[in-house]
Amino acid sequence: MEVPSIDVLGIHITEPFTWLTNWLVAAFSFYFGHKLFYDPVPDIQKKFWGVFFFFMGLASTTGGTAHGFIDYVGNNFHLAAWIFTGFAVFGAEMASLPLVRNIKLARLLRILFYVQLFLMAGSVLVFQSFESVRLNSFIGLIGIVLMIQLVYYIRFRTRRNGLIIIGILSNAIPALIHAIRVSYNEWFNFNDLSHVVMVGCFYIIYYGAKQPESKIQDIIG
């Protein structure tokens, strides 16, 4: 299917709004990641949420470049973006790991996270299918991160974890936009709209992650 394209100063740009909205997500992701990683009051969860946003920034940068300049960079940039997304999911999993109080379970999960990352990257390179990204993101963010955050929130009612849960669940909105292909027109399509909404979803996760580490004063009554 033919995709919208423009020529600027002799450079052929395909899917220009998908390129730009991807880079919009990247800009916010890098900002969120930097703020969390270098927070004046750091903790390990903030650091790993910073890693999550850093790799989401890389994924959005390379993905946007692939959409906009596919004639120049080729399909490998898509594969790189998908693998970076896997590293982002790994960062979110590692950010949630300190919430697991059972030491043996935490050690087992850590090993599983590395195995999951290895399998995801391998499947992308072998099958070159976005379904590897979908499956890995669902398992990692919904099956693991959301469940760990939810269990901890139910027990301690902490503001940080409650907001992160809302942020993760809110990503169902851009996922639905993408799944049912809600588009304004062929120029600003479901990819672009989902990217714009995703920035808001990521802000909720960022706002939650930057909250102080779980203490009595953080408890929501």
C-alpha cells in the first residue's frame, strides 16, 4: 500500500507525521528518563524507570527514523526499534523487582527477566515480526510489572505504585487506537494519534515514578 510522502530539499520523507510523532515520544521519553535517573533524591526504582524511558526514547527515535527515511536506512532500523522496546520493558521489570519481598522469588524473576529479554531480541531477529514486540510487552508490562505494582499497592496503598498502575493501564488507549485504526486521514493516521496519546500515558508513569519511595507519609488513606 502506498504511504504518504513528501520531498524536502531533495530528501524523500515517507509517513512524515509518523516520523515526527515518534520523535515527539522520543523527546519526552528522554526528558522523563533524564529527570528520573538524575533525581536529587534517587532510589533504585527511579533509576530503572529512567532506563525504561531512555530505551523508549531510543526505540521511538529509531522507529521514527525508519518510518520517515526508510528509503535511506532500510528495515534494520525497525528491528532496532523493536529490540530497544524489549530493553525498555526489561527496565520496567527491574524497576518493579525491589517491590518483591520474597528474596528467592526476586532472584528467580531477575533470571527470568534476562531470559525474556534474550528470547525477545532473538525472536525479532529471526522472525522480524512486530508480534514479538506485542507479546513481550504484554507479558512484561501487564503480566509482570502491573501485577507486581498492583500487589504492592493493595498491601501498602502507596501513591507511587497507584499512579504507575494508572499509567500502565492508560496505555490501553493508544493500543486500542492502533488496533482499530482510528485515523483522521491518511496523513495523520492511527500511528500518529496513538503516539500523541502515548505521551500523556508516559507522563502518568513518570509522575508516579518520581514520587518518594514508599513511606508512611506516602500512603493514600
